[in-house]
Amino acid sequence: MPSLLSRYQHDASAARTHLALPLLLLLPCILAYIGTPNKHSLLTSAVAWLSICIYTTLKIGARSLLDAAPAQRLAWAAGALFAVAQVEERAVEGRGIWWAKAFLPLVVYAIGHTSIVPPSDASNHADSSTGSDKQRVTPTYKSTTPLYILSASAVVAIYASSSSNTVISLGLSYAVMFALALLLVERARAEARQTQTGGSVIYSANGFLAQPDKAALSAEDTTIAVIRDVSAAAAIGTGIAALILESASFGGLVYYGSSERAMGTSWVYGPAVWTAVYGLGMVIVHVAMSGSLLIMIQRQDAFTTSFVPLYAALCSQLILRFSFSRLWFAVLCAASTFVFLDDQGTVSAGSRMKVRVGKLLTLVALASFAVLTVLYARQPFQIPRLGYTRPLPLDESTVAAPAEPLGALQYTNSRVHPVDQLVRNAETSWMATLRQQSQSLEAAVAEYRRRYGIPPPPNFDKWYEFAKRKNVQLIDEYDTIYHSLLPFWALPPATVRARVREACGFGPNNLMCLLVRDGKAAHVEGGQEWLQQAAVGMMEQFVQYLPDMDLAFNVHDEPRVVVPHDELSRLVRIAVTESLPAALANPEPKNAFSSRPADVKNSKRIAEVKTTRFNVFAHQPTWLPSRLSCSPDSPARCLDDYTCGDNLTAYALGELGFVYNHTAFSDVCNSPSFATSHGFFDRPNAFNVVHDLFPIFSQSKMSSFQDILYPSPWYWYGKVSYDKARDLDWKAKINSLWWRGSTTGGFSRDGGWRRQHRQLLVKKLNALDNAQILTNNKKDDAEAVPEWTAKEVPRVDYKQAMDVHFSHVGQCDPGDCDAQREFFDIAPPVDQQDAWQYRYLLDVDGNAFSGRFYAFLKSQSLTFKMAVFREWHEEWITPWVHYIPLSLRGEEALETVRYLSAEAEGKQQAERMAQSSREWADKVLRNEDFEAWFFRLLLEYGRVVDDNREVIGYAGS
């Protein structure tokens, strides 16, 4: 330490020495900001401060550590403030208030020119022979405009996202605490030198011999003593905070799972050794950062030192989130710093040149901020769309960006309840969709070309005539078909046909295969009898318009096809850039399918195949294969299992997480938590999957799967009926949310039911903990504008609002079945028609889609739906118009039921939504609607497997 300190003794003639310490401090600051895991940041800091304290105590001893002299008190206060600042930084995960470091020079400068930290009298006693011991006060500059410019530029360059009031308050408090700590260290140094040079002395009897009552410390030892005192207080403060706020597990210091995967599980002690090495390395970085910081304050001054954290945060943000706009404002900040610190003209030539440079800097800054303001005003915060084509049920003026990365959008309109806002916006959007439907064949063809960039398939006019004759309400909303079939455009038609034969020819693949020949369903095999009858019956009225082709239908509840992301991306790219443009290039497509190709035999026999590409993973975890099609940059593909969070920004609104975008919610790539909260990913009851693009028709699927969706024969066959005669009028129904069902959704083994969605939701809705609701603070004043705020209440206070229970336990090992019967309050089995006694009906995913959904919609009750599985009706049944969407977390469920059943406007909306959803279901959930959708799907698929698909299509009449 002495050699290190002597290296940095003040020497005005050595400019490079004056700059060495700031540059030396900058590097460990950047490493600490980027590399310190937030989980144990306080523990890391505490160990670093303690290490500095121990080292300095060994150098000069501890004899003056507890003297409580003015210098010690100032140093202790500085250490305590450092600890408080680090606790505030830890509270928002460090990076959340990096922007606050941009204010440090401004705050230090402001406080330095007030009486908050007055200068000491040390200058009257300082040893004038040592320049470094002279009292340093915050210098006064002729113009502070560059200081304001550099602070504002740094904030813009560092700022990452909008923050809540709490985060902003913590950031500003952090800046003040840290600035005060810097100034107190500077003051402590001056007080220490005063004590050493102007302390009491002992005189001899004759008055001529005198000596100090204590041995005076050298300037170097004084610096070390201040560092010792500051680090002691900081170590105690951060140590106590670490014990209170942080887990005792040291493993959080590194990406344990990543190191284990990299080094291999065979190296038993490898991850532990790597953990210890990484933790020790971060402690060393913090020792270098904190030690150099304290040295720089004393060898230069607090004001100059305050620029180092600012530039460390600036460099860190540029490394992690580089953009040219950040770089521009970082350069503007650096230029302002140079102009400001060069106030004395040590570099620039002459005062006139300085004035010109200052004016130019001000003009550039004003122009930059003006451009930024204009861009911000013209491009307000955008809600994530994620490929959703219809306007979302959310007014962008009522939301703000999340308080933390990937957090839920903040709801800013306290005058309107979020449910009211979502319902009204969704209804407005839905009415616009209905008004825009094509009213003629020509208009439908034009809209088709506009949406998909190619002509409609052959016999599109026959489909339009069929849809109109069956009174189909929606002529244009078939985007699900387009997205399902798009990757197949990249494969040669013969390859697609061959894969169907391969899949159908291997019996254990569990497929129902249907052969269309000469305008008839010539042969069907596999699957249950009702499924065969339903599939044939659904196409009976239009099969004559279909080409000869083979169709493979999934007989399992669970989906079957998931293609790795790199291969799927290539398929989509080829389809979009090559295949579809080729189809568009033909100005006069032929309105007829080609004749039967040679590989499609005119036979009623399916040739046997001895091998299969399908893999069987029943009763095994399926998260890893299920996420293969997700982008490597998506949350689901995050490398660190323990820190990856769901992308709530994409679908959740407000503190309770109301689902404003159901498409994004059901996108599994947004939610790594589904791996441990949905039964399909824990242990599906059946899972027979292939990773090549096979054309398998499924009744539902997860978003990451490439199965082709079609209307479920379950609905067409009427497997769950609605008996209108047993339904009740709305006012006669029980004012509760009702659900009865079984523990399906996954197979439970070794306690897996605790990670499955149905069990988690039933547990949540019947828990004895507290829940959040929204209350109107102005409800007693009829004339006042409502003010909705969150409030925590015991969940049991609203027990009567929930009637959600299991009525059967199944799909589990004996021990797990017994555990569930003991844990849950199992209700007696009921008749499905008993559901109509309740106003609010809950529909939940099972092994796949829930088959009760349409019956619920047709009733006079209002449906709540928690669904991750997607079905064919994504564009036809709209959340917040026809049903209430619920998230897998279920935090918003109680408040939604309470609002709709207890608040005046909520009661009106609930009854109106129940009526409108029933009326809409009667119009679009008929067998005729299923057939029309299936008809259009098979026309599209027939074109995809046609060898001449680029030259066929419907050009118009």
C-alpha cells in the first residue's frame, strides 16, 4: 500500500500521473458494474470493504480506529453513506439506477458550494510543503452550462427504460448519498491532517522543549487511516444489509448451471471451484474499485472523482446496450466534460476560443435534445405486437413502459378500472373488424391478396359461395391457416406428400389417415370411430372440390411437430422470398388443381412403413424439445435457468397482470416459467413428436409447434352439449366463479402435480394467503372521479366468489394420486349441465384444449378462460369481448371476479358480455362454421401439395 500511495503523490507538473488514477479506477468500476451478480452484490461489497479495512489496519495499526476524533466521525459517516447507497443500488438490481450516476458531478458541485459540508480549518494548519495536504475545496468555474449539458447527456445515454416513482426516488437518493460520501471522505482527510499538525503538545518545565502528545502520522499514513475508517464503517453497513436482504447461498455469484454444462457433470467439484473463483475475482475487483476511489478522493478531490462512476456507467451501458444514439450523447457528454474541466484554459488557446467552443457546444446540445424530443413525441411508447394483426384491446395513452426490464406494462389511468378499459377497447376494435369484412367475392379476393401477397387457392369461388350460403359471419379472418401452412411452401410438394405417407404407414405413430380420391373420402383408418365419422362428415358437403390427397390427423390430445428454430427460419425465409413470389408472378393462375400425381396411388390401402422419425416421450419432461422452435434470443431459450424471467411486457398490464394480449401470453417462447407451471411441459400424458416438418393436422397445439390446426371434430360431433332448457336467467344464477374438473393436464409422478397448471390454479384460487384487489378511494363520493388503487386483502374474505374444485383425481402414480386427494378438497362429481347455475364459468386447459369452451360460450353465463393451447378460432373468438382471459399466474382472477360481481359498472359489463358472447357463439360456433373453415384450410393445403402450385389459383371472375 505505501508503494501504491507514493506512486500517486500529488505533483502538479506530472499531468500523466494526475490522469493515471482515474483511468486505473475506471476499469474496475466497469467490471464491477457489469460482472457483479445482483443476488450477492452486498455480500461482495462487504467482503471487499472488510478486506480493505484489514489490509490498512495491518499497515498502520488499529490504535486510533476508535478514537472518535472529528476525522474518524467524518470517515464513519462516509462509510455509512456508501453502505446506504449500495443498498439502494441493490434494491433496483444495480442497472436500474445507473442513470443516477450521471448526476454525481452536479450533486457534488452543488453540495460543495453550500454549507451542508463546510470546509474545515485544516488549511490553517496544513503542512504547506506538501501540496497534497492543502485543503481542497470544490473549485468554482466561470460557467456551469457545460456541467448541466454533460449531466443531461449522460442521463440520456445511460437511461434504459421508464421507471416507477419508487425507482426514481431511490436513484435520486442514491446520487445524494454517494455524493455526500465522497465529500465527507475529502473532509475527513483534511480533518486528519489538522489533527496531526495542530494537535496538543506536552511542554517541558522550562518551556523550551515540547513534543506532541501523540506521534504524528505521515501524509501517507493519514491517507491510509482515512481509508481504514471509511472501509470499517462500510463493511459493517453492507455486511448487516447482506445478512438481512440476501440469501446465504454463495452459489448465486456465478451462472452455476452454465459452468456445469460447459465443464461437464463428470467433474464433480468443477462448478463449485468455478463458483469460488468467480466470487473471489469479483471481490478483488471491488477491492480495486473501492480502494482506488478512496485514494483518488484524497489525492485529487471529490468533484473530480465523481466523474469516474459516471463514465463507468456510461461505458457499461454502451457495452451492454449499444446504439448510435447512446454513442452520440456519450460523445456529447465527453465534450462537455472537457470544456467544463478546461475552464482555466490549460488546453484551449485563449478565452475567445473558449467562448466559441462553449457556444458551439450549447447549440449542438440544444439541437440534440430538440431532435430527441421530437422523435419521442412522434414515436410514443409502442405496445409489443408480436405478429398480432388485429389492434390490441389497449389504449396506448393509458400505459407506460414497465418499471423493470420484461415487467408488466404500467397502467396509468387510475380513473378507469383496467377491466373496464380492456373491455371497452376490445369491443371497439372488434366492431371495426366486423365492419371491414368483405361483402363480395371480388372484395374477398382483393383482401386475400392484400394480406397474403398471392392469389387465393383454386375453387376459392366455390368456398365463398359455400360460406355465404351457410351464413358464415367472417369472410377474411383466416390468418391462422396462412401461418400454419407457410413453412410447407419451402418444401417441394412431393416431399410433403411423401412425409404424409411415411407418417401414416407406421401404425404406432397414432394417426388417423384419410385418403381423398376422385372427390370423395375414399378411405380412413386409425383413431376412434367417432373421430373417423366426424372427419368424414365435416368435409362431406365440399369434398368434391378437393384434389386427390392424403391427410394425417393426430389422434392424441397433445401436438406432434416441433421444428428447430434454425431450420424453421430457413423454411419461412424460403417460403417468403422464393415460393410465394413465384406464385404471385403468374398473372393468370389456373382455377383448378392438377391431376393426381403418380406418387398418390388410386388405392384404398396405406402402404406399411417399417421405420419412423417420431419419438415417444410419454410421461417425461418436454420443455426442452418444446422450445426448440423458439428464437435463441427469446426468454424461453435463456441460458441461465435460474435468472430467466417471463416477458410480461408482451402481455401483462398493471400490478395484477391483466392479460391485454392473449396471443403473446400463449406464446411459450415468452414464458420460461411454463416449464415448471404447465402440465404439458412437466409430464404430458402422451407425447409422440417429430422434429422434421410433417403435415400433421391437430385440434390444438402450443405456439412453438408446427402442427396444422383444424376445427376439432369433438365440437362438430357434439361431445359436450349445451341444454338450453336447463339454463337460468342471469339474475337467477349464483354470483360465483365455478369450475369442476379432473387433475388432467399432465401425468403426475414424484410430486409433479405441484408443477402442473390445473393444480396450481386451483391452489391459488383457494389459498388462505392475501391477494391484491383494486379499490375505488372515491367510492363514497358520488360526484368524484374514481381513483383505483391496489390494496392487499385476505383471500378468505372473498371465498364466496370462488367455487373452483377438483371432482376427480387421475393421471398419476398411486402415491401422487393419494397426495392430491389429501391436499385438495375434492368435490362430488356433477352433471355438466349443473354449470349453468353460476354466472361465471372457468375453462382451463387439460391435456390439450378444453372441450367445454363452446358450451360455456353458448350459455347465459360469462366465461373465464385460462388457455395456453391454441385452437383454430384465434381470429374468431376474441378475449375481453367473448370471454375473460386469465394468466397462468392467476393473480388477477380474484379482482376480475370481484369487479364484475360487485362494482356497478362491472355488473353491467358482465351481463352484457354474457349476452353478446352467447349471441356470437350461436352465429359462429355452428357445424356450418367448422365446415367452412375446414373447407378453406383443405383448399389451401391442396395447393401446397400440388406440383404446379405456382401457376394455380383463383384470379377472380
